[in-house]
Amino acid sequence: MGTGASKSTEEGGSQGMGEEEERNQAGGQLYVSLKMENYKRKGDLIPHVYGSVPLVGSWDSSKALSMERESASLWELSFVVPPNHETLDFKFLLKPKYSNVPCIVEEGPNRQLIGGTLQGDARLALFRLNADEVLEYRVLIQADRVSPFDLAASWRAYRENLRPSAVRGIPDVSINSAPEMNAENGSSASLELDLEHYVVPAPTTSATYAANNTETPRSLTLAGVFSNMDGSGNVLHPSKDGSVSADRPATIKEMEVIVPDSSRIYSGSGVVESKSVGTFSPSQKQDGHRGLLVDRGVGSPRLVKSASASTFTVDLRLDTETKNSMPAAAGAVAAAAVADQMLGPKEDRHLAIVLVGLPARGKTFTAAKLTRYLRWLGHDTKHFNVGKYRRLKHGANQSADFFRADNPEGMEARNEVAALAMEDMISWMQEGGQVGIFDATNSSRKRRNMLMKMAEGKCKIIFLESLCNDERIIERNIRLKIQQSPDYAEQPDFEAGLQDFKDRLANYEKVYETVEEGSYIKMIDMASGHGGQIQVNNISGYLPGRIVFFLVNTHLTPRPILLTRHGESKDNVRGRIGGDTALRSELREHARNRRLMMLL
Ligand SMILES: Nc1ncnc2c1ncn2[C@@H]1O[C@H](COP(=O)(O)OP(=O)(O)OP(=O)(O)O)[C@@H](O)[C@H]1O
Ligand SMILES: O=P(O)(O)OC[C@H]1O[C@](O)(CO)[C@@H](O)[C@@H]1O
């Protein structure tokens, strides 16, 4: 018989509430393992699990998580939830891995997991194939509390070996299994948290254009509204999450790029003074987030009001207490992502970062970097680029006239694709997505009002405006855009492309309205190499604080990274390589000088 042999069940009766709460406080997550015995594959039918929360598909069988074959006839699905997770109703079902038909849901009421404990009687899973044929399988459901350290170790082992491991007795972590290329063997699940997905564009040599890596319109796959080429030769590839991505190496044209002096030296104290100007809501609370948060060793920003009411200082010194109390562990990222999906009031779970800025102000660049950072912290984040939607719907060869504010067709077309991208982003959030990054110029108050209306009651919006007053940087950016953007891939004449982009920019400049409404962060001259400024208004909460911290610290200009070998060590003198002995004493001075050289 299937059992709810969870640790929590056994402990539930004997533990006092205080103790249980204490254990929750101490961190750790519940590692839930669902197993089905003796299932021999019937055609392409594979056991799946679906249920009431986004993690298991929100009762949408097409998003059910497929179980993986652990041995010839034992199937398993495991995931991590916080100990005080929402009630999880779920059922087993049989269906093909890449299709939703046939879909045979197990008979009987929903199974229910509360606090890692299976409610009610454990029972066989019964699948009625037709009037005469019923299949029965024993299922095992187990929840174990694991510490962030064990999770981290298990996660690392998984990443390193890509096969089941049993570090400290903990089975492998498998979260949000997604369809993979090899449908036949049904082995290792791929992980939703593909932290390497994003490539930050390197300005001069990047072969990828950051906007290509962003989300593709849902309607592209559903209704065929868009063409399957974005006008620049991009081929659309189905990806593992069922969406489609487009990529192609940018056409590199011969041109000269002027790279301004990028040196930015911070003082050794780690305190950046007056980098930020503006208001910061006193209601900011670092502890307002209920999910497990991962300290990535970067600390939290401490925003200290200075004597002047309108300025504050960002203190970047690490809070050693916080640093030591949380593991900077990859495995805990997984737990954080799951915890974030399941905890907190619904309206607080979704954040939209809406970029604002004239063309060639680094919006896409910033959006891609921020996406990667937030994913790295464990937050489910997606980047929606309206330019990509525009290219797919209207082709990539629109001239500057398309972007004139007094061109009603152009305006309608632009607003339409912006609304489509926003709709897609909100739908994705309603399916459990956490942070959406909405990347367009959003350069008029009217457009931003439209977005705020669409977001009402669904997500919180923070505008992130990029302003740049340095003509040299703008010129460099524009030249890079002509080189890399699919908008100019078909334009063989670099100068003609340059002129068209400058005309486009002029059209935007005529009607540009800087952000003065709502919650916003302004990045001003951040790429100038002279520090720049960040202004914030009406920003509060853990995640927005992290975002400000990231933007303050991010490097926007190319800079050298110096690597150096250590000098000759005492072991080296004895002919040994490796070990960890001290340097030859006469080399210590040399090492000190070398460190100094690197700091300069
Ligand atoms: N804060 C910034 N200010 C100015 N330039 C920046 C900034 N951040 C990055 N950049 C540079 O801007 C260049 C162009 O960036 P990007 O394509 O992201 O611009 P964009 O604003 O999205 O343009 P568009 O609206 O035309 O798509 C990048 O190569 C990057 O080096
Ligand atoms: O419709 P908006 O807000 O101008 O923003 C989208 C447009 O911004 C751009 O990035 C401007 O260059 C275009 O690629 C894109 O079509």
C-alpha cells in the first residue's frame, strides 16, 4: 500500500508547535519524493504528477511533471518545498511525455500534502484505460527535511555528474522536470533553473544579440499570428519549455568603434558615496520576504540617509552576520526558487521591471544582465523584448518613419506589440513566474499608463529608466546597434543604417517624457566611466533593494581582468607542485607589489 511515510507525519504528533516553528526558523526545506512501483511503460504513456500549485502545473495536465525512471519499473519525481508550504493537492496521471493525449488521470479524490504530510489514507493509484482495463500501482510518498547545506551538496553533485547521486544519503534534486531531447530513455530531468541561459553581450565581439535571447510571443506557437522568421534570417527553435527562441550570429560589418576610457576605481573601503540621489521609502524592510533567500556573498545594500534630505549613501560593506548565517550555495538557489513560488500574498509575488529610455541607452543590455542576476539569486525571471515582438510581427526592416509619433499606423503597430508582450508577461506570471523584465522604450507617459492599467492587481511595476548624456557613448552605442541589431542585418550600407537609426532616435527625442510617476529607478550616465548616478523613488522591499544594489555595482564598460600565477613557493623550490606552502620569503615583497599593481 502507498504510504505517507513522511518524517513530518511521524513527527507531527509528538512535536510541540514551538519546536516545529523553531525548526522552520532554522531553515531547511522539505524534500518530497513521489514514487510509483512496477509501472512498465504502456506505449508512450509515462507517469506524471499534476496539482494545485504552479510547481505542479496548476491542474493543467499539459504542464504536469513527468516522473523519471529510477530503475526498470520504479518511477520517481522529487521536488523541494518549504516546510510551511501551501496545501498541495495533486494526482498521478499517465500521458505521453510530449503530448497531452491520451491523458489518463488516476481515479478517486485528490491526494493532499500539508506540511510534507500526506493527508488521509494512502491508496493505490488506479488508472482506467477503458471499460474493461484498470491498472493499479503502489505509490510511495515521502518528505524529508533537508538542510540548505545538504541541498547544496546534492545540487552540486547533480550538476557535476548529471546522474542520480546520494550525497549524505540525500537523493538527487529534480525540480520542474521539462521535456528533453531524448524522449526514449526517460532518464535525467533537465532543470528549470538553467542559470547559464543568458549570454551578456560583449560590446565589440559578441556574436549574439541580447534581444534574440528574450521571450518569443506565445501566439507565435498557438495561433500563427507571427511569421516564423523575424526578417533577419533568424531561425526559430523550439526550446525545452515549449517556447521558441530565435538566434543567429550578427552580421559584423567593418566599422570603427570608439571605446571610451572605462576606468572606474572604487575606494578600498567599499563605500560608494553619493552615488545615489533621490528618495528612498523609509518603509523599506529587508525582512519582508518570506521565502528562503540566498545570500550570494554580495550582502544587502544598506541605504543610509545623509544630511541632505534628497541624498543617500549606499553602504556596500558586507554584513558579516548575514554573510555567515546563510550558505552561498548553489543548491539553496533551487529551494529559494520553489519557496518564492509558494509563499507570500499573490500580489506581492510578481514584479515587473519596465525599462524606459531612448534607443541605444543600454536597456536590453541592462535587462539581460538583470535577468541573469535575478535567476542566479533563484528568482524565476524572464525578459520580454518588444523589439523582438515587433520584428516578428512587422518584419525587421522598418525605417525611421515607423517610429514617428505622428505616424498613426506606426504608433498603433508599436502599441499593439507592446500590449501583446505585456499580456504574455502577465500570463506567464499568473502561471507562477516571479519577475518579468519588460524591455521597450516606453518613452511616453501614455504608454506607461497603458502598462500600469494592464498590470493593475496582477503585478507591481517598477520603471527602470536609462539616461545617458554623453554623446561619445551614444555614438558608440548607435554604431554597435547597426553592427549587431537584426534591424540592420539586411542593410549593406553601414552609413545608410547609421543615418536611419539617428533619424529613429530623433523621432523618439521629440516626444520623450522622462519618468516622474510611480516607483522608479533612474540610471544616469552609468556608462560614462565617472561613476554616474542612481536615483530611486518609492522603492521598498527586499527584491527592489537587491536590484538597486546590483545596478549600483554593475560594470558597464569593458575592463581588463588580470590573472597572475603565484611566485615560487617553498615546495616549488623542493621540486614539488601543488600543496599550499608559503612563498619563498624574498618573493613576498614581489607578491605585495603585484597585488598593488592589480588594484591599480
Ligand atoms: N546605462 C547605460 N548607458 C549607456 N549605454 C549603455 C548602458 N548600459 C549599456 N550600455 C551600452 O549600450 C549599448 C546598446 O545597448 P542596447 O542594445 O541594450 O540599447 P537599447 O537601449 O536596448 O536600444 P534599443 O532601444 O534601440 O533596442 C550596449 O552595447 C552597451 O554597451
Ligand atoms: O514601442 P516602443 O516603446 O518604442 O519600444 C519598442 C521599440 O524600441 C526599440 O528598441 C527602439 O529602437 C525597437 O526595437 C522597438 O520596436
